Amino acid sequence: MRIGEILAAKQHQDVLTVDPDAGVRALLGMLAEHNVGALVVSRDGREMLGIVSERDVVRHLHHDGTVVNNHVGAIMTGAVHTCTPDDEMDDVLGQMTHQRVRHVPVLDEGTLVGIVSIGDLVKHKIDALQFERDALDSYVNQG
């Protein structure tokens, strides 16, 4: 299965972004409001500047208790692992596992078109296994 198919099946297809000049307090509010673990950092919703996650906040909080008074651009991760809609789910899942990341922005010719989480990919793996199990069960019990 390709990443584009997973994006198309997602209930919420909008990519949540945050401006790099936004405050960390505003970021925390957005993460909580939308019940997500990361936001893509972008000024226009199309060009990705980075990603900022709960982990980024925690890591900076450990070193500097005043991180909540900072701005997103100061704590974001700039070197982001990305994928394209044409990438295979298993390849992206392997990349996420190897790189120890939970969110991968999806870029189409450099333009932000989506984001997939480890939860999105695991859900699709489980659904596929369930489908196979049901098909095998139906086949075995036809006799």
C-alpha cells in the first residue's frame, strides 16, 4: 500500500501547521486542542520548515525550564524525515522505526500534502491483517 492511499483514507486530511514565530504556549494549546503529538512548522501551509513535537518540548524543558516562553522556531526539528505519496507504507514504517520518529510529513514535489503517524500506519497494517484473516476464515469454513 502506498502512502497516498493512507492519506486518502484518513478521517482528517488537513495538515495542522504552526508558524515558527508562534509561542511554545500556543503550540501546546494546539497540540492539546487537536489531540496530536506533532505539528509541521510552516508559514504558508505548503512549504515545510520543520516539525515540532511533544518530544521537542520535553527535551528543551529538561535543559531550560523557561522553554514555554520561547517560540516554535527555537525548538523545532529542522532536519525532518519525509516521504512522498508514492512511497510504500512498509518502507516508511521501516524508516520511522529506524529513525525513531512518530510523524512523517508527506511532500509532493516539495509541497506539503499530508502527514502520517506511526498510529496511522499500524492501523492500516492491522486492518489488512484482519481482512486476510477474515478471508481465510471464510475460505476454510466454506466446506
